[in-house]
Amino acid sequence: IYGKGRGKKYQKTHTEGTDRVRFLIRMRLMLSRLLEAALELIFPPPRACPLCETHSPQAGVCMDCRELLAGYAGEQTCSLCGCFILHTYPAAGDVRGTCAHCGGGRPFDLARSVGPYEGPLREAVHRLKYRKVRWLARPLAALMSETVRQEPLFQRSAGLVPVPLSPDRENRRGFNQAALLAGALGEITGIPVLKGVAARVRETPPQTCLSRRERLRNLEGAFAVTAPHLVKKRNITIVDDVYTTGSTVSILSQELRQAGTTGILVITFAGTRQTAVF
């Protein structure tokens, strides 16, 4: 009897301690966001291009970067994952096909990005994620909204689902960049953000140096759909900052499919380059 009572007392104390830690983490995140907002009011973002940081009178994308983006828009892309094609067989423009990774299909229906993860687009992502320049989320989302408007399938989307970070990683960074992009994209397009739909239930090592197969193994069991009623029989759009091999959005898409999601689209700020196979 004494042992059972002691066990219950320990379990209660442990639960209370866990709840207290979670509360403190939430408070820290909230205070960090309030401080960030206050600093942006006092020190507004500079009148610079959000991509290359050169002076821009309207604080928008400069003409050089606009020309770069226009060039990306004219490149051939994979009809499924939207990656930018390095080489095509037969010659570019003869057929619109899929890249080497999409020959067997994907758990999502379509993915698109503003441009490849290189040059000023890569630098902009790094400033948002690692230098914590949060105000960049808005101009980057504005560029993503242009891509969304150019693809008719996105018009059927009933909600945006940002790729979740683990609580520990989000606490260390202070924010989830996918959630920031989704929030800004939702404000621009009018598509609601479906908060709390998915959670990262397992911490995974960084994937930077992993192959596509290793990334898929690394992410198995990492996500869970926590609010299936919000996505069941609906078309949704997953939002993330970068699409590399598609492993992250593929694993999340599988979980959403199992929860009854009808259609799944993906929008990211930056994508990748692959070799096409027809």
C-alpha cells in the first residue's frame, strides 16, 4: 500500500513539474515574440530588397532580383514536385515530365516553390532561420502567394498546415519559420491557417548531410495528426521554407492521408534542382 501511494505521489509531482516546464516554455516564446514585435515598431525593417539586401526605395524586391525570379519562372520544372530541371531527355521543352525522384509518385498531389535554393533565395532563408530576421516572413510569403496564384489547384485549398518543429527545437530557435510563413501567406491569400493540426512527436537529427533515403528513415514516426477533424475530407496546403528531397513533406503527407485528407498540395519558398526523367 505504501509503495502504491508513493508511486501515485511521484507521478503527480512529475506531471506537475512537466506542466510547469511547458508553461514556462510557452511564456518564454510569448515574451520573445512580444519583444520582437516591439523592436520592429521602434526599429522598422530597412528599405532594402528582402532577397539581396541592396537598397530598394519601396522596400520591395529590387529589379535585379525580379529579373532573377522571372528567369526561374521560365525554367522547366517537374510536373509533380516542382523542382527545377537541370537536364531533360529529350531536349528541354519537348515534353513536360517528372524528375528522377517522382517517377514512382508522391503522397502529395503537387508541390511548388518560388525558385531554387541558391543565391539570394538561399541567403534570405538563412537570414530568416538562423539570424532570426522574422520580418522577412512577410515579403517571402508575398512571393509565395504569387506562385500560389499562378497554380489553379491551390485555389481549392481549404487551409494551410505549416510543417511543425519539435517543441525543443522551436524553443531553441524562438519560432517556427514554417508557421511564420504560413501566417503571412494566410493573411495575403485569405486561406486560413489550420493551427494545431500536426505535431512533431519525435526529435530527429539535422538532415542537412543525409541522402533522400536516409531522410525518410530519419523522419519515420516523427509526425502525428493531432486534429484530424480539421483536415478530414478537405484539400489542404503544407507550408515550409525549403523543399530539398521532399522527405519531410512526404512523411507529413502520409500522416495526413491516413487522417482522411482528400488533397494535399505543398508550397515552399525555395526548392531544389534535379535531373528529369521522361
